[in-house]
Amino acid sequence: MKLAGKQYIFCVLATILLTIISLTAAAQNPLTKYAGTYERVVGNYHATVTVYIKDNKLRAKQSWDRKVRTFEQVGNDKFIIAMDGWAVEFKRDKQNKVAQMKVLGNEVWVKKQTDATAVYSFRMF
């Protein structure tokens, strides 16, 4: 099915506008770079933690018990989970994007690449 000229232009402009809004919102909050789903696999054990922003605080929801923990920033890419006293450090890849979350100095959680924080492009028909 082909779109008429005006419909096609509207779809293209709407796509551009939504992309700009998404990028602007992400740029306004410096915590956005940490948001996403992180996973850890040890043997048969597989767990995920969803890191998100609420009330301008970074929070993490654990997949195994649904418990939510709040992060307090103590440095660049460094946080503390106050209720537990756990140190959390986010690690970056060669492109300087957040790629891992290191908890207690030795637990490595890998950020999934299919996060909603990524910018997606799609083709309009």
C-alpha cells in the first residue's frame, strides 16, 4: 500500500519529530545513560535488573524478588545503594557508552543492547 504525497510527508515529519523529542528528553537528564536492563548469568542462574529513573533518582528493580533499590551518586559513574551500603560502578565500552554495572567490586552485570534507551529507525511505507 502506497501513501499519498501528503500522507507520506506527514509520516516522515512525525517520525523526525518523535526522534527529536526522544533525544531531547534523554539529553535533559544525565542519569538516562545508565537506564536499561542488565543481566547476569552464573551457571544455570540467570537474573536481570531493570535500572530506571523515578523522581530524578536512579533505581533498580530485581527480577527475582521485584525489590527496588535506590542509588545515590557519589562520583562519575559511581553510586552507592544506601540501604545496603553496596558500591556500584558503571563501566563503559570503547564508544564510551555504559555497557556494564559492577556491584560490590566483583559482580558484573551486562547491559542488554535491546533497551528502550536506544534510538531505533524504521521505514515508513
